[in-house]
Amino acid sequence: MQNGNKNSPVCAADGRGLGAMTTAPNPYVAKGVAHVGRVRAGEPLAVTFVLLPKFTMLAFSAAVEPLRMANQLTGQELFRWQVLTDDGAPMACSNGLQVVANGSWGGTTPEGMIFVCSGVEPEGKASAPLADWLRGLWRRGRIVGGLCTGAYALARAGILQGHRFTLHWENIEGFAESHPALVPARQVFTIDDRVMTSAGGVASADLMMQIIHDRFGAKLSQEVMNMCLLTQRRVEDDHQTASLAARLGTRHDKLLQAAAFLEARIEEEFDLDACAAHLGLSRRQIERLFHRYLQTTPVRYMNDLRLQRGRALLGETDMKVTEVAVACGYASTSHFSKSFRKKYGVSPYRFSHFGGEAASANG
């Protein structure tokens, strides 16, 4: 964000990189009242953030601020960071604000950790040259990670196979369609050898807090949490979203089992009899549960699930509307289109970023 401080790594625009930013006062160590005793540290850990178009500001700021706070609390340069973009120019995030870069990633070979920060509409944001650059860093032994939807760039670089990774839950369906051989974990963050990913948002802070904890101990990580006004540090295995019981607002075991059964079969033909047989109930009993606790029917519940998935696929992949309809369990494209328009007030052709001429023809 442009605040005019030429000594700030985030605001510097001379493209000289980490080595040139050693002016006094140290731009990486801010003054503050809260203090933690000095910790043992060798060379500062270099962290590079690569920003892609429409990256998520919350995911980026939640990653860099814990590093700044760790430095501030100890009065030591434990971390130093830089921001790179494709051409070294400022990069606009998803809310329209711009972050000024330190330079371009092209021709550089950063040390330490490299995180790709992406956001909305991640499909195609990572270029082939960027993928080659990331793969080269990976082969040189660097830690390479992704924030929010940065996993798309890592997937294109070919470094996710055989590793646990995650990305924002909203984009998991689209990612799975584009990369069927890769299975994201629905965790807040993952650390798997030299691949580190977070689901975005404040989960970036959870990831950085884990890095601080592992490198400098529990006391410093706890004090950084206090500075961030975080009352609980989520661990790697924590789920991104609320449980099914929390989402539905009930703990009724049979209803939860029925909902889970339907959610696992979105692509299949709706079969309430199979659900009833699985639960040892009658169709009528299941319908009563949905009416009593959710004020809907199993059919409407399933249709909502399918349309939510369809919206995600249309927004995040280059799949055609006909392909999305099939992936969401609809027998015909026309049925899917009518249902989509009724729920969201727009045709799937217009909603899709890849509708092209079809959007004009189908309105």
C-alpha cells in the first residue's frame, strides 16, 4: 500500500531487493512498547511474497504482520521480507487497493521462503515463466508456499504432487476439477517438508505463528498472538469452516448423517431411498427431519448444494456450462440454467467468466 515510506520493503519501488535495504533506522524493526527478551537467532530469515493479480489483501497482511511484530517485540531482525510482482509494478488486490513492489521476480533467486499470494479468479493467474521460476527455486532447496489460492501457482509448477497442501475452501471445488490428480486438505494451513500453504484470510497468521513457534519458541509466538489480538492459535489440522452440525444448527445425529450422505453424492442421481436404507429410516422420516430442523425438503437441500457447487465451478474454472451441469448432477443443461437463474438472478452463461459468445447468445 502506498504510504510514501521509501525505506519500507512493502513500499519501496527501486527494485534493489533485500540486499540494498539496510538503511538506518532498520526498516524491518519498528519501535513499540511491548517487549520480549532477545532470542537466539542467526541470520534473518528472508521471506519473499509474490503477488498475483487480484490477490487477497487479508491473506497477505495476515502473513507479513506477525513477522513485523516478532521483530518489534524482540528488537531484533529475525525476519526480513520483500514483495515481488511480474514486472515490478504495483499490484492491485481484490479490493482495488495497490501494493508497491520491491521489484520483479524475473532474474532473481531469493533465499529463505517464497510465498505466492493469490486470491479471486485464480485460474490462469500464474504464468508459465512464473511456474518455471518457482520450480527452479524448489529444486534449489527453497521453501515454496502459497497463500489463499496460491496453490494454483504451485500446481502449475508441478511441486504439489505427493505433498499435503490447502487453499481457500471456496476454491477447492474448482481446483479439484482443474487438477483431478491433486487433493487439497480442508485445513487452515499445511506444512509438508518444503511446501507450506495456508487457506488465506487469518489462516496466513496461523501459518506464520507456527513458523515463529518452531523457529523461536512458544513464548515469542504467544506474544505475537497477543499483539494480533488472537486468543487462540489454530493448529495445522483445524478445519477451515464450521462443522456440519454448526452449519445446520443442530446436533441431531440422523439428520447430520442424511445431510452428509447427500453432500457426498452431488454428482449422482438424487436417491432418497438409498439414503433412507443407509440410515435405517423411511423416506417419510427423513423428510420430516429436514422439515423440522431445516425448514426445507431433501430435494431442495440437494439442489442448493448442487447450485453452490455450480457457482464455484463457473467462477473458478474454464468449464463450459454443459460440463458444469453434469458435474453438479443435473440431467439437462436447461434444468441447471433455469435453477441457477432462479437462485442467483443471472444465467450461468453470464455468471461464468469464460462464457464468451455463449453469454451473448444465451443472456
